[in-house]
Amino acid sequence: MEQTDILQEIQGIQQQALDVLQAVEDEKALEAWRVSHLGRSSAVMQVFSQISKVPAELRPQVGQEANKVKVALEDAFQQKSDGIKQAALEHTLKSDVLDVTMPGRRPLRSGIHPANQTLRKIYKIFGDMGFQVYRSREVETDAFTFEYLNMPPYHPARDMWDTFYTTEEDVVLRTHTSPGQIHVMRENAPEPVRAILPGMCYRYEQISARSEIQFNQVELIAIGKDITFGDLKGTLQDFVNRLFAREVRTRFRPNHFPFTEPSAEMDVECFVCGGQGCPVCKHAGWLEILGCGMVHPVVMQNGGYDPNVYTGFAAGMGPERITMLLNKIEDIRYFWSNDIRFLEQF
Ligand code: DAH
């Protein structure tokens, strides 16, 4: 075959393919065109696969020409494809009624976890009263969790706290924030100190609507000279008034905690029924919100203060429990199950 014949034939392939492409108007036809003009058995591809039959001296030129055609067809394909897409888009924009006055879709907002919202309120209130926020460790020794708090080994009061023990001897997950009392006292003795200690606590409990294995507590401690039970009552009364943003009726019931003497629990009037009795307060008219008392002399001494010179009060409360009461949440498990339908409500 003559050189010019072959080259002309190759040119012809390009022209013919482009002529057909002119008439293509949609994606489907375009795909069919691609298969027949750039696919494996297309004319241009045949040139490559048959090139061994071309006289050796012509091969380089034939190869180059065929390649030019292939590139040209690929470019034309791409242009056509872009054109079709653009046309489809314009069609949609023209034919769909676009109501620019329609309200947009609200993006999901993140928020502060309900337990943390209550914690922040507690920080603010006690901060305003001159208490510093103190962080203490979640992994504790047996001594800080129990012994220094007036519960020697085998003391029956330890049964009040179901404890997660670790494989490390003497190392436990704290069951309450009270061990922080000892840390705060030891860091500050013999200076007077007022602090709150918030944080996670862990208990080896059967999880139920009323008890979780992890939860927050906030510990309160004030040490100084001449601090009395009256100071404790006044501070806590002021605290709940600020927390509930009104004058709240309270009562103190005698109780027992090994680390305080005397000890009490504070109740607030049921804010659902106002003290009349309802299912939320189990018809008592009162809701228990914290434990408290005067720091026991043994604890005082373990903290490095002379119990003959210093007195102090302490209290412990559960922010999840307070949040439950405030929002009539009936199941504590909601707090840590990460269900967006629950969290979104706060
Ligand atoms: N630590 C106690 C608990 O987890 C709560 C508590 C009671 C803390 C009385 C105190 C207190 O500081 O004085 O049940």
C-alpha cells in the first residue's frame, strides 16, 4: 500500500467519527459513540493492532498519525460530554422552579451536654461565692478513697460504695469525689481554703434507670477557723436559690457519712408539685439533692489541719441527678448513651 493511502485512510477515520459525533445529543448516544469510535474494535484502535502488517519503514509515521487521531477523538469526546452536562444543568435550572424565598435547611447545631450545662452553673455559683474549682484524679489509691476519709480497711461503711478495683494493688477508680478533699487540704494546710471538686466517678453497679457505672459529682469543701454548721446551711441554701433562680424551701435530714460529723442530707421542696406530693417526689413533697456535713476531725488531721484549731464543712452532689430533677428526666442512662434525640433537647 502507498504511504499516502494509509495516511489518508487514517485521516478519514477521524473525519467520519467527528461527523457522527456532531449528531450526538445525550449521554447514552455519546457512550455508544465512544464504544464504536474509541473502543477496542474501533477503526483507530485497529490501526494500532494491525500495525505489524504495515511496511516497516512506514510504521513510525502511521503510528504517530493514528495516535494524533486517537487524541483528537478523545478531546472531542470530552468536549461533547462537558457540553451535554452543561446543557442538562441549564435545563434543570430553567425548568425547575427555584424558590429563593424558601427558608433554608437548618444545619445541625452542636451543644453543651446537659450534665455539663449543670456543671457550669454550679461552677459559676460557687465561683461567685469565692470557691475555686479544683481538679483531682479519677484513678485513686485505696487510702485516699477510703482510709483517709475515716474508713480503715474492713470498715463496714465501705460497702456504701461498690468499687472498681484494678489489677494494681491499692489502685481503684474513685467512687466519689471526696478523696479530692484530702488533696485540697494537703495542698493548702494550714491556710483556709474553699474549693469545689467536679469530676467523673465510677461504681461497680448494676446499670438501671437510677444508677450508672459512671457519673459526675461535685464535692464542696471549706476549711477555716470558726466555720460552723450554720455556714454550711447558709452556703447550701444560697446555692440552691441561685441554681433554681428563686427562693427554695429546703430541709436538712440527719444522716451518716464516715467523713463528716454531724452529717446530713439536704432536700429541696419538690418543684413539680411545690411540696404537695406527686409521682416525681414519690409523694414526699421533698427531693434529696446532696449529702453534707462538718469535716470529721480524723479527716481534718489526715488533711494536715489541727482539728482543735480548724473546722470545716463538706458536701457532695450529683449534677446528673440535679439535671434529672430540673428536667424531669426519668432515666439516668440517657446521659451517657449518646442518643442525639436526647441530647438535642438541651
Ligand atoms: N461522697 C458521698 C457519696 O458519694 C457524698 C458526700 C456526702 C460528700 C457527704 C460529702 C459529704 O462531702 O460531706 O455518696
